[in-house]
Amino acid sequence: ETGVTQSPTHLIKTRGQQVTLRCSSQSGHNTVSWYQQALGQGPQFIFQYYREEENGRGNFPPRFSGLQFPNYSSELNVNALELDDSALYLCASSRTSGVHNEQFFGPGTRLTVL
Amino acid sequence: QQQVKQSPQSLIVQKGGIPIINCAYENTAFDYFPWYQQFPGKGPALLIAIRPDVSEKKEGRFTISFNKSAKQFSLHIMDSQPGDSATYFCAASIVQGQNFVFGPGTRLSVLP
């Protein structure tokens, strides 16, 4: 069983640019959630994808968007980057069926916006 | 009402001590309360979780105590070790495994 992987590990962008982050879910998982973790804070829920559809969204503006592919991998896109978007972006996958649908987190992508 | 409060912000204990981390919530619709451990450069990893129908759950050296009426829950780490030094997050969700609301985290240092 492979774990959740994310790419790239680190990324540096300038204000106003666009960025795409990628996540491969754990084998057997069909749900992917994305979180933003600012330095020294807990993760904040951005949105979740289930069967290629957005299935819940946190308090983030529309310039944060996502996709889920038929193999359940996912992308997070952020347009018009702002300095406050600098954070660790975490992807978590889970099974939605059954009782034990724990979220497994990837190692994250560290985004720095200059 | 969606917030989860967590204290203390940081904690230092000696090896063998029992650090206790406390969390509180307002939303009574929350029905799943996990604790995550995060090492530098890694994503959070689930330690232990509890539902509100039980008051205590133990897994190895980790224990969650849950007080439904007070809307509070806490993590106890028995016989703490230097390898337990990490940041700990409490969280809550309305549907198990969905849309977690995380606390701000507690940085634990266990001295040898």
C-alpha cells in the first residue's frame, strides 16, 4: 500500500503568479482533501474532492481551485498569488465507505510567495 | 463556533513525565475528535481518536479523556520519551474523516 505523495516539495513564486500543486492519494482511497498550514498554526481546510467533484469547501476565495482525476489524484491551483499564501499545503486522502475513514496526510508542499 | 481551542502553546517535560494537552470546542455537532502528531518537514499523522459516546480511550502510551458536557478533551502521554518531541494537534469533524477543524497546535519537547 503506497502512501500519499505530493509534488513539488518546495516552490518559490512571486506575487501575482499562478501555481499548481499535485497529490497522489493512497491506494484504495477515493477522497482527497487539501489544507493550508501557515507557519506555527494548525492546518486549515481548503476543499475536498470525491469522485472528481468538489465535496465541501472551507473559507478560501475562488482563486483557490482544484481538480480530481479518474485515478483519484488531485491538483490544487492558486491564481493571483498573494504574500499570505506562503504556507505548507497538505493533501490528505481517505476512503469514504465504511466506518474507518481516517485521513492520511502527505508530507506537504512548502510554497513561498515573494 | 467552528473553532477548536488548544493549550498550552508549548510544553517542556522531562523523560518519563506525563504531558497533558487540552482542547475545547463550541460546535456540539462535532462527533469525531482525533489527535495528530507532526514532526518537522512531515505531514500530520493520526495518533488516536475518540467519539463523544466514550469518556476515555487508550492506545499504548496515549490516552484521550473526553468531557462532553464541558465540550473539552485532552491528550495524555504516559512515560514520555525524547522521540515524542513533536507538535500535537487536536481536531474535530462533524462526519468522521471529513473536513477537520484543527487546533493551533502544541509544541512538545521531552528532555532526556
